[in-house]
Amino acid sequence: MPSAPSSTLQDLAHAHDIATEYWDWKGNHVKVSDDTLRSVLAALDVPAEGDEQVAQAMARKRDEAWRRTLPPVVVLREGWTPWVAVHVPDGAEISAVVRLEDGTERGVTFPDNPVQPRDVDGARLAEITVELPGDLPLGYHELVVTRETSGGFARCPVIVTPERVALPEAVRSSPAWGLMTQLYSVRSEQSWGIGDAADLAELGSWGARQGADFVLVNPMHAAEPVPTMEPSPYLPTTRRFLNPMYIRVEEVPEMGYLSSAEHQMIEWHGDDARRLNGLADLDRDSSWEAKQAALRIVFRQRRTQRRHRDFEEFCERAGQGLVDYATWCAIVVDRGLPWSDWPEALQDPRSPETAAERQRLADEVEFHSWLQWIVQRQFADAQRELTAAGMSVGVVHDLAVGVHPGGSDSWALADVLAGGVRVGAPPDDYNAAGQNWSQPPWRPDRLAEQAYAPYRDMLRTLLQLSGGLRVDHIIGLFRLWWIPLGKSATEGTYVRYDHEALVGILALEAHRAGAIVIGEDLGTVEDWVRDYLTERGLLGTSILWFERKDGSAPRAPETYRELCLASVTTHDLPPTAGYLQGEHITVRDELGLLPDSLEETMVEDERQREAVLSDLRSRGLIGEQATVEEQVNALYRYLTFSPARLLGVAVPDLVGDVRTINQPGTDEEYPNWRLPLANADREPLMLEDVMVSRRAKRLIRAVGSRR
């Protein structure tokens, strides 16, 4: 057994918002080991190997704020009047103003708040308090402090966030329903083996005609530009840029200017890729190989002046982030992965060698920048089509928890990502060994030092293309489970984040985009967190099978939260028809993942499912001999009794699909994220099949009766 941490080490951990103890899923009190605390502190560049280092680190932490004239950033809600500490040489006089985004200035006040001067690093420093005005507008401003005698000044970003995110009027006045889909799995006859942005527009427009108000899709984040492409959309190479795999080649405007020979070459690539639609499993690599070859032909076509200016303006808006991402892609194409095998100088995105490599690969860098322009344009077009078709929200994008440790973000944003640790989850009733998601986490201190700029940039990309954003594992804006490299998921600990800043900035960006925000708050979430999210206007998530009032009996839908997205299933469970038939038990048994015997697990699962079906029968929603399809429809009808503002209908449920999209706890043992949409007989279906499906129409009628 690891020894319990010393009180001195505990104090240092607490000072850095690292948990030294926690309560596990069984209610047991767990103390975090010294080894884990030291490893997590080291990931924050805080050496703590011995008592002397711990004492020195504590002394540095105590004086940390005094060494800065101003804090790295101030985040507040509209109407708040926070006090900001200014540290200057003792006896110095200062003046201060808040400079707004529009260039105008607001005065501040200096409340009488005497603080004893302190000697820091041989200098006598004083603390002067500045009170910010309570009428600052929403946005990104700046506190500027000037020393009267020397004329020196210091600046501090001031971010004013809204109290809450407002729902669209249509959703406020009447509950809405929409579709939920893994877009890559929904292919049309025109798809190149993978569902794309045009398929999203087609599916969404059809959904709008049925009365749907949104389409929630899996994360569209970019994957590797070369094989082997990571199949999980929740382990992307970057969360700021999109996967060009989702481009519909034929809808790139420059296609119209190609020669007959070039058209023929692209048609050959398309013919090869469309054959992939007949495969039992998705083949991302072959799809991207064909699509990339075609897109390179289109890329070489001269653009009109109007289109050229648009591309240049896109690159200018995207800034250094796009330059870094496109540079990383170009070097990957040239040298391969992982980037940790590149020459040491190229592992630094700011090195002269990297700049020279960017120049050498200039055409390839431009190609990957161009791909981002095209894919973002196509998703923006899809959003416009959906709202024009009548949807009040439109596309809802999904934000993954983190990024691949070998991806472009881990290369370009290494200064704000923690090394030596990975994100995961402690043991729970679904994963007794815990989970390691292999993702490097944000460093809370570095995010604040950069005024959350990388976080803001990431949010803006997605919000400008959508009417809403789902935040996977939103508890990660409050705390994350950090696991030191080389240790098991059980040997991690929680690190807390400034949730007021992270949620506030999310609310501000959503407000400016006119978007809704849905937080995936399933699993172990402290009650106050859900209350806080509700206070800020963020919707939670309620999954029917997880809503229980005493551990087994289903909660009546009438008692669900109003501010939430309610649905029957989620991507980590089988589609509803499969769940009703025990697919989740069968698959886990075949993979050896059941914690108990098959018989015990089946009995318990049957008991919980029967409790829900019994309630359906008591309400007259199904009869004793109801078919699986009738049960699925009734479960969605059941959810229409809830006050939830949004109700999500999984596209696989429209056609009776039974196969699990993702089986937690597996990698190559199960075809996670590789299964196309299929019918009840596990036969692949096309988007055209969905849109003429009588089964789909019957389920939609059950949901549509809500209004």
C-alpha cells in the first residue's frame, strides 16, 4: 500500500488545486499517495522530491501574486465589481483605467483596503486595491495601471461574461426535438465511403421537414492527415480545426473550372471511394486517400479573385493557430508520425528550423490551410441550410475532452498542456479499473497566463459553424482526473480548474454566436456542479436508462430537469433496439468485460429494463406483447412527458440498428467508431434509406406528438 502524504506535501498540493483525498464510487474515503502528488506537481513544474524542495515551492507559491504587478487575467460576470490587487514598490502612486474592446476607457475606484507591505526578493512591495466598475459591457477588455512617477505601466486582460446563456425563443416557448448522429456513419449514395458535410445538410433538411430543430453530431475535430487515421472522434489531433475527411469534393466551387481530363480523374477517385460504401466496416484511410488525391487536383486550380480574397481573409482570421496546424500537417506528410521522432529542433513550433521547414514545404502548408477553409465553409453552409429549412438551432457540434498526445495541439500548444500526465477517470461501476483516455490536460496556470486564448480560439471555430455546442465530460471544466505516466488509472488524482473562468468564457462565446450549450454531465458529478450549470443557462444531459430514483426504479420523466437534453441512449450504449435485446451484455461477455457472471449480469439488467417497461405498460404506452420497435417508440414517447427543453432522437433508433457504436474498455478488440448505420438485421443502410423508412416515420410521430 502506498504511504499517505505528509501534511507539508498536502499543503503544497492544495495550493496548486490538487486533491489529496477523495470519495470513490463505492463511498470509500481514498487518500492520494505521495508519489502521485509529486508526479502531478512535477507536471506543473513544481519540484517536490524532498522536504527542502517542498518548503521552497511553498515559499514561491506564497509570494507568487506579489511578484506580479497584476494578476494574469481577471474574469467576472456582468454587474460584478471585483477588487484587483496591484503590487508596486512601497510608496509608489498609480492611476488605472479599464480600456474596453472599442477603445474607450472607464475609470476605476481605489477602496481603502490597507495591506501590510511585504519584502519579496529583496524589494519592499505594497499592495494597492483597484475596484472595477459594475457596468462594464460583455467582452474582452484590459485593465491598465500606470505608475505616476516613472510612467511605467502594466496590463491585465479583463473578461466580462454573461450571467447565463439564453435559449433561442423557439426553444424557450416550446420544447424542441432533434436528431443525434455519428455523421461519418451516415452515408449517402454520393458519399465517398464516409458521411460528410453535404450528408449532414441532407439529413438535417429532411429532419427539419419532419419538425426537428437540431442535429447533434459527433466531434468534427481533425484527425491525422496520413494513415493510420485515429477512428475515435473523441481522440483528435486538434480540437480547433476540422477533419477535411468531411469535405464533399463535388461541392467545392473550383470544381466548375476543371478541365475534362481533371474531371475524369476526380470521377475515377470518386468511383473507387464510393465502392467503400458497400463494406461492412468503415475504411477511413481509403476514403481519405481517394478524397485527398481529388482535392489536390482541385487545389491546384486557379481561384477567382473573389475566392482568393476570401481564402486570404480566412487565413488572416485564423492566425498563428492555422499556421501551426498546417505546418504540423505538412511535416507529418513529409516525415511521418510520431512527431516526437522528428529532429529535436522541429519539435519546437517556434524554432528557426521549424520556420525554415515551413518555408520549404510552403505549398503543402497552403494545401492544409486551404482544406480548413473548404471544410469550414461546407459546415457553415450546412448550418445555413438547416436554419433556412426551419430549424431553430441547426447543427450542434460536439467538443471532445482532449486531444491525442501525438497530435498537432500537443505539438503547437505544448506550453499550455501538461506533460507527464494523462486525463482519465477513476474507477466507477462501469469501469472498475478506471479509465485512461491518453490525453494531455490543460495546465490551469498556463491557461490563465495566456488569458485563455487557446481555449477561446477553440470555442470560436465550432460556434461560428453551428447553433449549439455539446461539451463532452463538462465536469472537465471544473476538475479532471490526472494520471501520472506509468501509473494505472487508479493512481491518479483530481486537479481543479477555474470553472468560473472556463464556463464564463464558454457562455460569452456562445452568447456572441447566439448558440446554446449542452453539458454532458453524466456519471459522477457533484450536485452543486449541476446547479451551477443551470444557473449559467447551460443544459445538462439526461439519459433514460441512467435516470433512477433509488438505484433501480426509473425516475418518472415528469421529474427530469427542464434545462437539459433528454434522450433514451448515448453513443457508449447500443442503440435502443439493441439495448432492449441485451446487446450490451452479449458484447461485453464476448470480450471478457463483465465484472460479474453472465447470468448475474443478465438478471440485474433484465430487472432494470423491466422496471422501465413496466412503467410504460402502466401508462398504456405498450401492451404485454409489444414488439421491440413498439418498445423503442414508446420509450421516446415516454420522454415527451418530461419538461426537458430538448429531446434527442438517435438516428440508429430510426432504423432499428442494434450494434454498439463504441464499447468502452476496448481498442482493437471491437470495431469502435467504425460501424456504418445499419438496419435491425445488421445490414448497412444509406441515408436515402433513412429518409424513406416507415419505421423512422413512426418513431418521429411518437416524438412529434410532444408539441
